[in-house]
Amino acid sequence: DGGITQSPKYLFRKEGQNVTLSCEQNLNHDAMYWYRQDPGQGLRLIYYSQIVNDFQKGDIAEGYSVSREKKESFPLTVTSAQKNPTAFYLCASRSTTEAFFGQGTRLTVV
Amino acid sequence: GEDVEQSLFLSVREGDSSVINCTYTDSSSTYLYWYKQEPGAGLQLLTYIFSNMDMKQDQRLTVLLNKKDKHLSLRIADTQTGDSAIYFCAVILTGGGNKLTFGTGTQLKVEL
């Protein structure tokens, strides 16, 4: 079954801990993206990658880190430096034409 | 202003047409997208249009692109209650390293 998978769907962490969100795609897409969505808000770009072993900061990269060691995978780490990490995180992958999203991970930091 | 802008709310009666508008700033945008988001879910790709097209129709959906005015619209014919959701337009900002940039989203409410 082709697509883009984010896991887990819900994640709870204590303040001060780093946490890594998974994003995997089997669509053979080169470009991948991470967004953050806050309640009632639009999507803000955190990081994006256009090719393996390369990535760029988006508009709100502070407190986050990524890696792109494999084409299929683009994990996002939310570090303890991120001041307001509780949010809905969305991952996308894009071919030349279409861009698809995963179902999102809702991160709650307590 | 913002790179991609949308109005926040739209309310229509069931059976009427809905038109959701979007304006963008990057005249070199190549692909422009419309997504639907239901509560608690990810974004569902509805349709997209390439910048050399003026119009694209897909069943009840019609996308119109005015490149001169940098204006994109999504028309939903015969709007149903199941169409109630948030609709996002998104563009590839080629001037920004191929960032996929989203508007703020339009909340569509369909009333009986």
C-alpha cells in the first residue's frame, strides 16, 4: 500500500525531553517537508529536504532538527530548546507534480 | 503581506456552489494546490494546477488560475454537508528554494 506514514499518532513527553517523530514514504519522492499546525492556525514550515543528505530550514526551525539519510525517511526531532512544542505535526512528500501528507502526529508536552 | 493569503470563513447552503479564493505573491510559482482538512486529520490533496493552465475541472471541483493577478480559486459545485472542512491553498515558491507554502486556510461551513 503506497503512501506516507507518520508515527505515532499521539505522543506524550515530559518537558525537557527530546522526542523524535517518524515520517516514512514509499512513493519514491525526492522532496519531503515538516510542518507544525497549532489550533485554529495554518501550517508553518519547519524543515524541508529536496534530496537525500540535504535539507533546509523553514520558517520556524529553531528548536527542531532533522536528518535525511535515506530517501524514504525524514525524521523530525523536537528538542528541549523548542519553547512551545505542543502541536500537531504534519509530514509531506512531493513528486514533481503532487504532494501528499501523512495523518499527523499530535505531540503533547507536559 | 503574507506569501499566500485566504479569507478565513465561508458559509454556504447545501446544494449551492462554494468559491474559495487564494492570492499569492510569487509570480514564478509552478504548481498550485488545494487541500482539504477535516478535524484531527492530515491534509487530503484535492487537486492541483500547473502554472501554464487557466482552468482545471475534476468532477465537482473547478480550479481557476489568473496568473496576471496571482489569484487562484476553487469552486465546489453542489456543495454537500460532507464538504464542511478547512481548505488550504498551497504554492511552490520557486524563489524560495521550492518551499511548499500554505495559506491560512478557509473554514467552509455548509448549512442545511
